[in-house]
Amino acid sequence: MNAMSEHRPLTASKGNGATVNLAVAHRLEAERLIQWFGLAENLPRGEFPWYGNEDGLSLVVTGSGVERAAAGVRCLHERRPGCAWLNLGIAGHGAAAVGTGLLIHRIEDRSTGKRHWPSPTGLKLPGGNLITVSEAETDYAEDAAYDMEAAGFFAAASRLVAPDLVLVYKIVSDNPEHPLAGFRRGQVPLRFGARESEIRTLVAHLRERGSRFVRWHSLPTEYRQLLGKYHFSVTRKSALAKLCRRFTALGLEQKIAVLASKRYHNAGALMAALEAELAGAVAPGGTGSKESAS
Amino acid sequence: MFSAIYFESAVRDHPRTHAILRRYRDLPQIECERYGEIFNRKSQNFRLQKENPALILARKHGGKVLPAPGGYGFDAAGSHYFSHMLNCIYDCRYCFLQGMYRSAHCVLFVNYEDFAAAIEQTLSDPPLPKEDIHRNSCHSARSRRISSSTLPTRSCDSAQDDGVVHLPTGAGEVASGAGQVFYSGYDCDSLAFEPVSGFAEYFVPWFAARSRAILELRTKSTQIGGLLKQEPIPNCIIAMSFTTHAAAARWEHGVPAIDKRLAALRRLQEAGWPVALRFEPLLPDMKPDACGELFEQVFHRLDPRRLHSVSSGLFRMPADYFRNALKLYPDEALFARETRTRNGVVALQHPNEEAWLRQIETALFRHIDPTNYYRCADENTDSEN
């Protein structure tokens, strides 16, 4: 997974569905991302401004606080479901130098005590813990980053996708030596600009993992065709998906194409034909197994 | 191998934790209260995690030594298993672990001394009546996993009573009269992580001092350096699993090549260690000829007369684990095949299963004494076998 550190254009998501959604709290945090990834604002704006490009990358500006972060995630999901999610933003820190970028390993919601554990990525990026607080932290009591959104973001996003596809990356904006009072808003894009390489790496990492995830669960094109040709109950629709996946897993894409081109009396007859074909094909010595015999 | 190290606060100062954290000083090291916070979270994706697994260092609290269900073990009233580690660094597609655990991270319980104390206590306890063990262990997911496994069983009578394991006449004599048996390598590979865990380095000498207790290390690893540095002991059996070359190439990711495993086993055998062979899982696509070739290779390298035991077992998995594995790997041919489910255990269909197995066994018996062999089968398998 470490091979993704070089910058590369995002591959088009059309067809593979490998969409990555970004969430930031403030417009200033979005500025560089909009520029780098060619994101355009989608209108009408609604409660949460959101941006997107044709490569399957979207961004929502949630506003400040846990609840706003969670609501912004849900809102973007309704508009453009993401395979993976990344929260980016600035944060205070008890020890790290200003400008340091941190991939967050542990999130603690100070108000509830609940902890979240973003999965390790294997990327060689500096990491650290984060505490989500309800008001800007000025004491910096712990060797951790402080923000106001990540706990809400992670809780919401990990209900929508596997938590292994949800990451949080923070850039230190203030610390005991450089307290928040002296921080100027105009510095936010500069801090992001200095971490462009890491941010692109994270987006590429999520896109790659998301693409694999989508591929694992993809269905052959015949599935949609068959849904259009016959009437399926909800149960049969699910069973058809399973059958189609079995054909694909066994390397029988051509056979399903042949069967799908025929005409059956109804969905039940089609399913029976698919099942019979599978039963014959997957028996040891059958024609369908793509495993080379031992 | 790992992408991060988590460690419980309770083991922060444990010497093994210190050593492992030093070893992995370049990885993120993340403190947690209990390993379950990470390992048992809902909605995790085992398959995604397997790409970047973490190591979790933890303390095992209860349940350090558990009875093997009835019908298992060298003696039905004296068989136990213990798991110092959860999950495996290898990635065998047929493995039940991917359907059993929510997480692909590896958990290493560093408090070996507490495991040893629990084993000591077990040794001093009177053995449970066989029927109690069976009754106590029949209904949990854990026991379903165990009883659908291939732990070597030497109790012919109970095996036939329960329909769990079929032993040819005489196989039960292999270790008859021995003491209680403790199986490792059930929720993990016993030796694969040895250079880091020092598991065998700790437990083999411990068992050496308790000659009536038997330790079985189940492995596909070639990490035998630690064992070769020790004097062999008769009550530690190294049992190695094999499938055919084609199956190994396709389904066993990250596992040492068969030839390397055989070389390791030969060195152990030559050094005087009791070694055992587990030909499993047998998958329907494995042709008897291919199995025969494997047997030729194996017994060209190993002395069959000095083998502790040989067994085989079909692929099978508790139905709920199979469902989980299928959800994770919908594109996997292994799980797309025709299956049968009996008593909650899924097996792959073979149209002439018994004849096929007999052919494989016939090839095997050209090399070994059948009395030294047993075949594991589905739980509550019909009497046809």
C-alpha cells in the first residue's frame, strides 16, 4: 500500500463506483482541495455546501461541531454515496509542531468518552491520537490533537461504509507555543498547501481500497438486464444477485451471458435454468471451474 | 507484516510488550484499554483489514484453557486447547477464522505465565466426565468451530458414538496411556509468529518438565529455529498441514512452499521431535493423482515409521462462519461451489465423496501404516462414512 505516495490523477469513477467523499468543517479548509481536485460546487447549495468532480470525488463543508459534522456526512451521502470517507481539518495539539500532519489512530469524544479507532493504513505517515471537544481547546493538556468534529464525522461515516474505509487527517494549527489566539484564518490554506502530498496520498489510498471493495462486490451487466426483463420479488432479486456472483466467481461470465440472452417463461424458470447450469458446471470435473486441477 | 501495534494499558509494562514494541518501533503504537475495543467492533471488514493487519498486545483474562469437545483429543476426558493468539499471519482462503472474527488484526496475549498456571491447574484437576465435556461444549460457537475442525482425536469409541471422527482400528493406540493433551495453534498458527512471540520458546520447556502433559503445535510455518535449539521432548508434537500443490498455490497466501515446510519437518524429525501430518482440507477439486504426488514428495522426505500420526479432513466450516466468509469473498470460487449443510456445518459437495476419499487414502496407505491414520469428518456425519 505504500506504493501510492506519488501523485497521480484520480481515475474516473464512472462504472466502477469508487467514490471518495471528503468532509471539512470550514470553507477555508476546502479551498486547496477544491483547487487540487478540480471540484465544482453543486447547486442548489442546501444546508451544507458540497462540491464534486467527475472522478467520483466529493466534498462537503459541514460547519463546526460534532453534530454538524455528522449531519453533513449524512447529507452528502444522500446526494452522492461514497465508498470511502476522509475528514480533513486543522487541529490544536499538546506537543506536535505547527504544520505537522497527523493521520489519526484514535478519536476520543470528550463529551461522551466514546472512542473510535480508524484502521491503520500501512502508509508511512505520522500518526497520533485526537480528542474531539465541544469548545476550542486552549490548555492542550494531553499529547494529542484537539478538534471539534472528528468524533461526529467518524461515527456517522462508519455507519455508512466499513470503518476500514474511513480516515481522519489533521494538520496542527496551534499548540502551547503558538496558541489559538494568535492563529489567523488566512493561514489555513497555507497549512493545507504544505501537506498536499500526504493528502493526495490518502485520497489515492482510499480510492484504491474503495475500488477493490466495489470490484469484489460487483455484479455482471446481465444482472441489470435480467431485472429489466423479468419481474423479481425482493427475495428472488437477492437470490439472482447471489447466482450472478457465483457465475462470476467461477469464471462463467460467458455462460450467464448465453443464458441471459434466452427467453424464459418467468423469473422462476430463469432462476431454475441458472441453478441447473451452476450445478453442472461446478461439480469436480465440470466445465465451469476455473481452478486448475491439482 | 503489520501496519500498527495496539497494546492494552494493562500490559504496557510487560516484558514481552516492551520487546515487541522495541522490535516494531517504526510502526504506530497505540494504547487502548481492552483489545475488544478494536477487535470486536461491529461492521469491520476482515478482508480489507487483512491487507493491513495490526498486532494487538493484550492480557488474556478468563477462559485460558478450554476443554476440547467430546470425541476429540488423545483422551476424550483429557483434551484441551488454549489460544495465546487470535488470528493468523497467513491468509488461507479456506480458513474458518475469516468467518469467525470480525477483525483480521492479530491479538497476542502476552501473559503466558497465566496460561501456564491455568494449564497447571487443569493438570491437577480431576478430568471431567466425558459426557459433561460434550454437554458443556456443544452449544457455543466456539465448540462448533472446534468440533468441526480436525484436531486429532484418539478416542475411537467416543468418536464413533458422536459421529465426529472416524478412526481406523488401532489408531487410538498411538498415544494411548498418555496424559492430558493441550492443543495450540487453533485460533492461530503455533509457530508462524515464533520469532516475535517466543511462544514455543516459553512453552516447550514448560511442557518438558511435565512429561504427562502433551502439547500439540499445529503449524504451516518453517519457523523451527527455536525448537532446534532445544532438546526434543516426546510430549511435544509438531503437526504440519498440507494440501496439494495446486490448492496451496491458489488458496494458501503467504504460506511457506510445501518443499520448505517439508524441509523444516525433516529437520525436526531428524532432530528427534515427534512430527505429525495433517492432509487438510481436502477439497473436491483435488484429484487422487495429485494427492498421490504430494504423498510421494512428503514420504520421500520424511520417515513414515517415525511419524507420530497422519490424518486427513474435508473442508468444512460452521454455517454462520461460511455465510460471513461468503459475504467477504463473493468473488471467490471456493465459496461459489455447491455445498451441503448438515447440523450447522457446511461442506463442499463431491458427487462420489466416499470413493474419492478412499482413492486418496489408498494412495496414502502405500506409504504409511493405516493404524497410524485417522480421518476427521463432519460433526454428526451420517453413518455412510
